[in-house]
Amino acid sequence: MIRKIHTFPDSVLRKKAQPVENIDVDISELLNDMTETMYNQKGVGLAAPQVGVSLRVVVIDTTSGEQPDTLLHLINPEITAAEGEQTGEEGCLSIPGEYEPVRRYNRVTVKAFNPAGEEIEFEAEGFLARAVQHELDHLEGVLFIDRIPPYKRDIVKKHIKRRIADGDYGTIEDVQS
């Protein structure tokens, strides 16, 4: 099922997501819905808070479905090591139409649980590392615009306010925050 993607400034995007206690049929359904929603929007990642669920769950596929074997379903993910640096343009399904360069680690080691409840660990580099960091930020209530200079963040917020006023984007609540 395709779920509604919550857009900035929706408050669910600013809450720290809670750990998953039980990997059950509800989590499997959430992962499937998030994957379908991400592919429908041609995204490369989606975190549960973006669909209004404040749980530590993300899906990532940097090929946007072109190579389904690259799809990652991560439950309670955490970065355990990071190194290097990269800067690249980022966008977000929760901040549609806005793109800015963001500095991230170039390589990260990630520990998480898979849908079978098994602990996994992997290294990600380059674009995948960027996607992992972006999605894990969502679990902390952090958006990519929080990682850009304040003057650029103000410009993005002005763009959003203008789009709201034009009826082309959600509501104006909390855009000032």
C-alpha cells in the first residue's frame, strides 16, 4: 500500500523515532508499504517518520528499483564507524523540489536488524553511505536542511512558504521553526 509522505514542516519529522521492540507482521507490512511508497515516488530511501510512523525503520535502494537485490530493509539501524568526507547534492521526499549540497562521511559501518530479526553489519561508501546517513538522520528528527548553512536554510524555507501560499505545498504551520 502506498502511504502518504509527510512533508516539512510536519512535526512527526522532528520527533526522535522509537526503537522497534518486536519484529512482527506489522513491521513487515510497514517495510513493504515503505518500499512501495519509495519506489512510487522514485526515491532512493525512506524512513518510517516520513510516512507518519515514529519507529526506527528505513528502506534504501540507491538504484530506485532498477536492481531490486540492492534493496535494504533496516530495523533499529545505527552507524558504528565513519570516516572520510564527501559533499553532494541532496533532496528529500519530505521536502519536495528542494536540493542543496550537504557534507557527509564518505564511508560508514552500519549495524541493524533485518526483517528476519537477524543482526547484520555492513559497510557503505559513496552514494550509499550518503543515503544511509540521510535516512538515519530522519530517525533522529534531523532533516538535510539542518545540515546546510543558516542562510541557505532560510532560502529553502522561503521557497516552501511561497509554495504553500500558492497552494502547491501542504500548510504553513511551523515553517518559521
